[in-house]
Amino acid sequence: MEVYEAAINRRSIREFKDRLVPYDVLEKCVDAARLAPAAGNRQLCEYLIIDDGDLLLRIFDTIGAWLGETKSAGGWPPGRRPMAYILTLINVELEYVTEGKRINTMCDVGMTVENMALVAWEHGLGSCVVRSYKEAELKELLNIPDKYEVGLMLALGYPDETIILDDYTDSYKLTVDSKGIRHVPKKRLADILHRNKF
């Protein structure tokens, strides 16, 4: 798979098959993440793979929103939920902070997570970046030391939904049609690309 092909075809997947994810693929994702660019080469990110069945259920319960909306109390039924998670952890002792501002931290985190998402896609896995979670509960559940923050969570599994890109008109809202196909509005290249001057 070509890099451009992977980048333009990877979608955020929110419904997954009830199928185990091979650990070696998750490890490859992390290997690609650790080699992503890092500001000042500080390499402040570390990673936690979760693929244990009991932990998967408990982590899903810490997610505060799913599909961009408040998750129902029961969430998605078993068999449609993520089959693995990779947490990107920020070692705050390695952060560059000036005048009370975090410099480059979330940029570093974002680049690592995109590397993981692309590698996952190459291996037939879908993923969804999650930022809405109860961090204190996650840290306690997973014994994450105080010097770490959870930067982002990547939910993974084999895709069990079809996604179609539509031209953006007046709304960015995702919709699901009567056949269960998710429609994602995207702006056209001509609408967002400028050259030399705005």
C-alpha cells in the first residue's frame, strides 16, 4: 500500500468486528510511533497497549463520548466495540514548557498517533482517535504513574462499517443512512488550498 493511498483512504472507524487483534501488529504500530518526529528529540511519549478482554470492557466505560455524541449508558453492544487500545502517554518530566505554555507536546502526540493509525490501516485494522475519556479513572485502572498524562487514546479493531465521503455543503455532521452506511462530509481540495498568497 502506497503512503498516499493509505492517507487518503484511512477513515475513523467506530464499529468493529468481534475479532482479536494480533499483538505483533499493535507492537508494529508502537514501533512506528516511537520513530515519529519529536520536538528537540525529547521523545516524551510512551505507549500502553491494552488487549485484555476484561480491561477492554472497563476502558470502554471510561470513554465519555463516542461518535462525537454523548455515549448511551450501555454504550455499543459487545461485538461492536474496540478490540484493542493504544494509549499515548506524555512523560511530563520531559516536556518543554515556557511561560507556563506547553510547547510542541500535542504536536508530538498527534504525529505518533497518526503513524499508528496508518500502520494499523495497512494491516487491515480500523482506528479512531479518542480524547474524551476519564483520565483519572484510566490512570488508576492501568497503574499509570503520576509523571504521565494520557495524551490520546487510539481505539482499534477490524472495521465493521462502511464509510462514504460526501462533499461538504453546510454541515460537518456525520450521518448514517437507512442501510447503515456512515456518510462523512469533507471539504473539497479546491475549497481549502491556497498557493503563494491567500
